[in-house]
Amino acid sequence: MIKNVTGIVIKQKEWGERDLLVSLLSDEGERLDLVVKGAGDGKSKRKNHIELMNRIKGTVYDSPRHAYLQTVECEESFFHLKQHFERVFQVYVLLEVIEQSTLPENADPQLYELLEATLSHLNQKSVSCLGAEIGLIKWGEALGILPSFRVCGECHKGLADCAHW
């Protein structure tokens, strides 16, 4: 089966001698692990399109064993973001959390929109230094993994009753 997909590259690693395995957060909010044949070769034209943090559009072929990214085109490379080492490092940490916390079977389009908004915000020339941290907090909130600050973790009473500094 062949389908069109749009998404953001959240992870890339070598797969065999000349192939790459790319994890993509699709615009439907699902994590796709795709094999890109021949992209590990230095002469591949597709390698530049599937850089980390790029928003891409392509076609995916599902075989019984793997899903393959066949054609690919970079829609947005977030050029200004990639010029700042601090921002790149912050986004890399965010992408690592995203890759580890999303499962291929749990799709949530809100997560894609949140990641795209964070990358677009950090891609601006003048931006607050807390952009990635805010994105990470919003990501945790969307996944439901942030602690509740309404009750005490020990006694489970309302924080107004037992909270102090």
C-alpha cells in the first residue's frame, strides 16, 4: 500500500550498509519508523531532505516487513533555528523526549501541531530563550505525564492546606 505523508523528522540512524532508518512525527500525530533505501550513501539526493528537524512530504510504501519512504521533499528546514547551537541542542533534547514518548499506534494530531509551532517559534530571528522548554512543558501536558500541582504527593491533601516554601 502506498500513501502520502507529511511530517517532521525526529530521529535518524544508520540501517544496514547504505540505508537510513528515519522516525517521523506525521501530521496525523503518529510516529512512523521508515526505511530510506540508499540514503546512507554519500551520493544520495534524499539525504539532505531527511535531516533532523525538517518538515517533509513524501510517499510511504508499506510492505509486510517494513515501511519505506520512497519519494521525499523538504517543505521547511527551519534554517534560522539550525544556525544557533543553543537552540539546536534544546530542540534535540525535545526531539529525544518526543521519540521516546510517542508510540506508533497512538496518534494525536495535537502533538504534531505543538512540535511544528515550537519549531516555527524557535526559527524566528529574535526569540525568547525559553522556547524549547515551554514546548517541552506543553508536550508533557498534552501527553498527560506532568505531575498535578493540585494535591500533595505525600498526603494527597489540597496544596492550599499543606503547601509551603
